[in-house]
Amino acid sequence: MTLSPHVDQQFAGTIWRMEIDAANEILLVEIRNNEDRSVSFGSIDLKGGQLYFKDLTTSEQWLTGIECAWGGVLLIHYYQSETGPTHKGLLAIDAITSQTLWNNFTHAFDHLTAKGPVVYDTRMQPRKLFLAEIKTGTTTRIYEPYIFPEPENHIVVPEQLPAELLPPGLITIHPYGNWVHYLEYNNFRIVSLHALKAGQLIQTLYIFEGSSVVYEDLLNADIQKIQPEAFIMHNNCLIYIKNKTELKVLSL
């Protein structure tokens, strides 16, 4: 059996953040380009692999980013100032068509619930939280934490293991630091590790079926420090980033 990605999308910048609209199986990405100080956004059908849009920009070219994705909507935030991390203002984009749904420069995002986003008016003190209708931006009622639970995301991350805890004979290369990231899914064993090659630190992803390698990819080469976990699983989709700019998704 040979695996191949059903999403293999290159972006013109660093993939800075990803969010998944779980109910609609849409993967949203934030791309940052430090050279020209620009931010763009992309949207991909996680199951079918269709690219809904990419290179979407807003009127604010740099001080913006993804807040959340839910209900078929990408929610984007602005920043209160260039020198601080505080968010202020919201822009809602249709996650399939990229159409602007609404814009609000006084509200800010607090967190996401199973009923939608919770927002507050930055002009009001003390802060009061309200549930918002994500397609219109209208605040509908005061937020009550016991009524509005957190949404399910169905995301599974690998565990970090010392190499000796892997199934015997699974890998032949010695991982740098003796650590690997490991996940079992269906009949597959997924391993990512760092290793030294010709004096350079590299990061590689392997997928095994039994003890046979059915997929392999070099994620990063000549890196300066250990990278965080290389992949996540969402339902049956393995999602990972290669060279910081290329997004790949495989169905397992």
C-alpha cells in the first residue's frame, strides 16, 4: 500500500496558524510573510482536498490574524497597537466563498463555545461577555459558562516517547535526543523524529503499516533547534506542514 496526500498546497509565506471548522471539515490557514510584512488567509476542504481560496488579504496588511473558525465562517482579529498583543476588532469571512460577512472595530473575541463565539465590547469596563451570531456579528445574549460548553474539535496530537518505547525494529535511524513523536491510528503507526545527517539536524515523518514504511517525507532540513510535534490527526486526516510553507493532508 502506498499513501499520497490529497492536499498538497504551497503558500507564499510561513504557515503561522491553522484552525479547523470541525462541523464543516474546513481547514483555515494564516500565512505571514515577514519580508513584505503581509498576512494572507487560505481555506481548504479537509476531506475532498478542494482549495476554496488562498492569498486572501484584508485592508489591514500586517496587524491581523486568525481568531477562530466555526459555522462556515473564518473570524479574523485586528490588533489594538503594533507594539502589543491585545486584540481589538473582528472581521468575519465566509470560509468557502471568502465573502466578507461583517466587520466590527469595537468588539473583541474572548473564546469559542459550542454555540458560537463569545465577544465583548472593548469600550466597556468591567468586561461583559456576550454570545454572538457568527454570520451576522449580532450579540444575542449574555454569556453563561454552564450553558455554553466548549466545542468538540476531534484533534489528536502525538505523544512524545523515548525511542526504546517504540515497537522493536520500527525505526533504524537513531533519533536526536532519543525522542520521537508517535501516534497509532487504525493499522498505521506514525512517527516523526529529528536526526543528524551530514552534521545537520533534520526532521522526518514516517508512516508504517505493520513494520513496512508506506509513506515518508523530509519536513525540515538544516534546522537550528528541535521543532514541536510535526503533525496532528483530525478524524481520519493526517495534517502536517513541510518547510513551514507547504501544507499536506493524507487520509488514513
